Amino acid sequence: MNSNDKIYVAGHNGMVGSALVRALKERGNNNLILKSHKELDLTIQSDVVNFFKEESPDVVFLAAAKVGGIGASISEPVTFLMDNIIIQHNVIKSAFDAGVEKLIFLGSACIYPAEAVQPLKEEYLLTGPLEPDKEGYALSKIVGLKACEYYNKQYGTNYIAVMPPNLYGINDNFDLETAHVVAALIKRMHLAKINDEPQVEIWGSGNQYRELMFVDDVADATLFAAENYSGESFINIGVGVDYTIREIAQTIQKVVGYDGELFFNTSKPDGIFKRMLDVSNFSELGWKSKFTLEEGLSLTYDWFLENECEED
């Protein structure tokens, strides 16, 4: 990519999309095409087709998606499956029809079988059943990464699919009904702190492991992949370290400054016990994380205080 490329970031108002915009601007890429959901509904095929015909971008970052935590995934499997497949189909096919040769698709670590050996290597895809609680979302992401792979094989395009681990950071979703674990814990501990509540309940035992990646690291790694990776199939990106939910919660507690008790409710689901990506293929390209867990959580909490506290 160069500074004159016309770059479309699909989902630029979301957590990953907004981080990509920040990173692109920092690198001098200012010829960006940005459309809100109100301006362009990616589930409406005719509108997406017309958009690509009119704009003809050189590069596309597909970060738009229907996302949510475990509760939302369980209660809305159709929405997570169908909305994401429709968005991906409309963007990827329209991009190809408009002559876009470089597209970067953002996937998810939940594409891997629930019982796969850890850490998760790219070749483990489709070797076993998926995690039931995330199956709809995972299937949609598998469809997206396979679409990129098949376009590369059939047409010689450069469509790159990157699979990050669990994400958190600036511009995260802090709605307690649909938030992922980090954002939910930050908000709940903040509310408990200001309301002087003695205890915060956390679903599960706290013994399950998660690899977390700060969203600005995700954006940096994605841009690095766009410029340094070329291959028909997808590639894992990540930090190569995981933590227990208990360790994550305790770090959030420290960052927020909450002095109460953390109660781990073992009657609630843990989700998959461990999900850590094998990022050896990506690391060999030379990329390294810039943020520790505590640094990323501190930046996230600072953003939360500035942008979300009016909703308390």
C-alpha cells in the first residue's frame, strides 16, 4: 500500500475499524473511504454493488461485523450467522467485481474446533466441532475466510484473512447485555466502585484461559499483514500469551481501582476452557506487540471514562 491508495474501511465506527483508521492516518494514508451504517447498509446488496462501482477503492479492509459476547451469541445465533454471511458476501463479491485486488478480512479465533490442541494452528481449521455457544458467528467467519481463499485460488487475487484472538480496547462495546468479557468487567467494576458495591459477580470459575489483544495492536498487525503477507489461506495474528479470566479480572480491578470482592459464579458457563492462537507463522514475518495487558486495559479504561460515563 502507498499513501495515494484509495482505501475503504468497512465498519470504521467499530472498535477494530476505528483503530484501523487511526493507524492508517498515522502512516499517512489519508485517502480513506468511510461510510456509516446509515450511509451504507452492507446487508443491502444493490447498495453495496453501487457503492463499489462509484468509489472503485484500491484496498478494502473488511472489519464490519455483527459481534457480541457469549450471552448474545447464545440468544441470537441466526443474527450472528446470517448478518455476517450477508455482509461478507456483499463486500467481497462487490469488491472483486469492481476490480479490487487487495482485500483484508478480519476473522476470529472462534473458527477453531472446541477441542483442538492448543495453541491453535491454522491447519486445525475444520478438523472438529465448533464451540456450541459461538457456532453461528464462527461459521460465518469460516465462510468469509474461505471466500478469500477461493478467490485467491480461482482468480489470483490478494485477499488476506487474518484471525485475531479476543479483542478489547478503545471504542469497545460497553453495553452490559452484549459486551465481551473485558468491556463488561470494566464497566461493572467501575459502576461497583462509584456505587460502593461490595462485590462484582463474574460468570464461571475464572480458571479458563483467554488470549487478549489490544485493538491498536490488532490494527498494527493487520496493516503489517497487508504489506508483508501473501498467501492463499488465512493467517493467525496475536500476542502469543494468554491469561486466566481471574488474572484478567484482577488486572482490571487494579486499573479501575475497585476494592471490593470478585465473586466467580461457577453455576454460570465458562465457555471454552482455553483458546490461544499459534502465531509462529506471523511472528516469523517480524511483527511484535506494542502493548502489555495492563497498558492496554489502562488506555481502554481512560477512553471509557471520557466517552461512556455519561451513560452510568
